[in-house]
Amino acid sequence: MSALHGDAVRRASAHSAAREDDEDRLAELGYKQELRRDWSLLHNFGISFSIISVITGITTLFEYGLNTGGPGTMTVGWIVVSFFTFIVALGMAEIVSAIPTSGGPYFWAAMLAPSKHAAFASWITGWFNLLGQVAVTTGISFGLAGLVSTTATVKSSYTPTAGRTIGIYAAILVSHGVINSFGVHALRFLNNNSIAFHSLGVFSLAVAVLAKAPTHQSAKFVFATFYDGTGAAGSVGWSIRASPAYVAACGALMSQYTLTGFDASAHLSEETHDASWSAPLGVISSVGISAIFGLFVLLSFLFSIQNFANTVGTTYGEPVLQILVDVFGDNGAIVLMTLIMICVWHCGLFSMTSNSRMMFAFSRDGALPHFFHHVDARFRSPIRTVWLAAFLSFCLALPSLGSSVAFSAATSIATIGLYVSYGIPILIAVIYHKDFVKGPFSLGFMSRIVGLVGVGWIGFISIIFCLPTTNPVTSQTLNYTAVAVGIIALFAFGSWFVWAHRWFTGPIRQIEAERHGVNVGNPGELEKAEAEGKLNPDLINAGESVASKT
């Protein structure tokens, strides 16, 4: 008994010491610890793991991957993309360790930049993050609508059409909007379910597919088969019109889109034990483990393809569904597709949660109309930004009524928007490295190299994913990613130089609130703190960087 008691005392002592270290680190940044730190590293990792949701990206873009490079590009591309994404995650982790607060990318940009550039960096980062948030909600939920529509064709006479898929998509957005508006307390419970589905459920599915498949493809097929299905209506593909390297680069979209959302670990840093270590470890572990886990899931599908030609040209319009039908039959395929769709639904739900919170914070700082800076008193939810997120996501999918590449375009927009918003704070930390005071997680002399490689990769994918992927390029096959990203870029830069520079000061209210321990990620908390007189805006220096405050 005495030994057990001694172990308990030591654990309690270690826990207390870690908590004091967290509070000391926040104090160095000028913050007061008030949020409860009841999230462990495992839970922190679990949130990002379920939001990354490898099954969502792999399943919804599997057809794109098969036609844009084939199995070899999908597997090798996954490994290459995972490596560079891990580099980006390392750069983000170093920032999170130095700034263990719950702010997002545009918040980090404001804190890392020097005074005269803080508001500008925050403005540009915020608009790209908003674009990425809206587009990723579109990609997830519209992808789910496609899965529902194709699965409904099994053992029925249902015929999918663009109009019907948009209708299903609208219903999915409404379900996410209702829960985010009126069921906020259920979100944590649903999140725990999501973690279980995405880990145990998806792992069991992958093992079952491999074990049950009547035959398996060779390693040469999986790792070395190149296929170009980018030619439409009998036209040659881009491997002939351009080069196989062009097709392979465009085919990386499936992997890169899948490995997004790992910034979720950073948003929970103020509620995580030993945050200066746990939050950055949560970021890099979620990427590393998702990369390995995703490769296993991808390989399980590719090795289990029974007939490549039938899978690529499946009458279902969904190669993963064809693989499951070939392996398990109609009934088994429907059951397993239902599991996949449950995972994707949860992923879309929390994507809208994140989307609406970002828009709420952006409206609080004046970037969006003040109308959206509102929290429902009864449900404690930013209902207006929830439905703004749903509306914008719905609008972004409308081109699918007249475009055959609308879904891949939405995922390209999401990937570019999010990664640009990740890259700007990393780039600022590289440029002003002498003023960047690092936390306990430091890359040392490799810091600038990692940052530059990560930013370079983000620049590369931002160009590649704007390029056309179907030949010939017509109104039906135009990749409108460049149009959407271009509009946001022109608006963000143009509006800043025309009028926003006169009044936009960045998230200075959030920064002041964070210093007083207010959870700015919880809508309404900042306003409550102001009403109670906890904050003193006169003490805020909008342009100070984190480094100067430490």
C-alpha cells in the first residue's frame, strides 16, 4: 500500500510541476492561466487525428488519384507528400511551443510579425484561412454527398444526378448546421465517437479488406503502375500533352488534401497538460501517425483491387465502392460504406465547427460585417457564422451543376487556402528569426532550413493545384481553383491597400484576452470578460511581437 501511495504522490507531484511550468510559460508571454488543463497529449493527438481523417480524403479522392497517375503515383506520392507535410508540421510545432495559446494562424501571424506589419500579416493570413476553411467544409461534405449518392445505387434503381447530389449535400450541411447551432454540448461526445470511428473502425475496415480479398495485386502494380486517365472524350491525357511528371504532380492532391487540419492540436494548447511540449508533439504526431495509418489504408485498397479496368471504369462512379463490392458483395459493401460515411460525416461536422469559430473571431476584429459577431445567449453558439459557413460552402459547390471537376477544384482550393495560412506564420518566423524566442520544442540550427523548405513546398503545391487536370480544357473541365484563389488574393491585398489598412488592427482584443486567460476560441467569452471589466484595451500594443514580450 505504501508503494502505491508513493507512486500516487509522485504522479501528483509531476502533474503539479507540469501545470506550474505551463503557467510559467504563459506568464512569460504575458498571459494568465485560467482555462482548465484537462486534455492529455493522447486526447490532443486524437482531435487532430480525427479531423485529418485519412479515410475522408482517400475515399473521396480515390477516383481522382487512380485517373491522375494511378496506383504508383498514389503510393509514392503519399510518401513524398507525407515527408514535406511533416516538414510543415515541424515549423508549426515550433511556433506552437513558443506560443502555447488557442489562437489560429492569423492570430499567430499578428503575434510573430513586428509592429508595423502585424495587422497586414493578420489580414492576409485570415482571408486565406477563411477560404481554406470554407473550401474544406465543401470538400468533406460534398464528398460525403457523392458517397451517399453512389452507395444508393447498390441494389436499387437510383440514378445519381448533379441536382440530386446537390440536394443531398444541402441536407448534410443542414444537419451539421443544426448540431453546431443547438447541440454544442453534444460536440464533445460526438468528438469522442469520431476518434473511435477513425481509429478502431477504419483500422478494422482496412484489415478486413486485405483479409477477405480473393486475390491481391503485386507490389509492382501498387508501387510502379502509372495510369493517365486525364483525357476526356477520347482526347489524349496530360502525360502526352505535357509529361508524366505533370500528371504525377497533379495527382499529389489526394495525399495533400488528406493531410490537412493538424493545426487543431495548437488550438487546444491552453487546455493541454505541459502545453509547450504536448501541443507541438500533438501536431507532429498527428501528421506522422496519420501518414503511416493513411498509407496502410491506401495500400489495403490498392492491393485488394480485383480488376483494375473495372475499378477505374466502375459503373458506380466510386472505385472504393467497387473494391468493397468485389471483396464483400453488395450487402457487405453497403455496411462498410456506411462506416466510411459516418466517419466523413463526423469530419464534416467538426470542420464546420472550426469554420464558424474562425469566422466569428474574424468578424469580432472587424474583417467581416459586425452582424456576424453574435453569440446566441441560450445556446452559447455563434449561430450566424455557423449558417454563414454552411451558405458559403453550399455556394462553392454550385459549379458542380455544370462542371465535371468541381469536387477536385474544391479540394484544391481548400488545400491551398489552409496551407498558405499555415505558411505565412512560418515564413514570418524565418524572416524575423532573431526576434523569435522559441519554446522548449526547438529545431535549433535546423529551424530556418525547415521553415524555408516548408514554405517552398507550400508555394509549389499552390501553383500545381491550380493547373488543369483534364484534357481538353473546356467550360466543363476548367479547374476554377485559380479563379477562386485569385479572387481572394486580389480582394485581400487590394482591400488592405485601399481601405482596410486605415482601421484593421488585427486580433489585438484576442491577444489581450489570451493574456488574461480568456478562452477566445469559445464564442462569447471575450465579450463577457470585457463586460466584467477584466480587460484593459488601453494597455494593448497592437504591434508588439511575441518575442519582444518575452
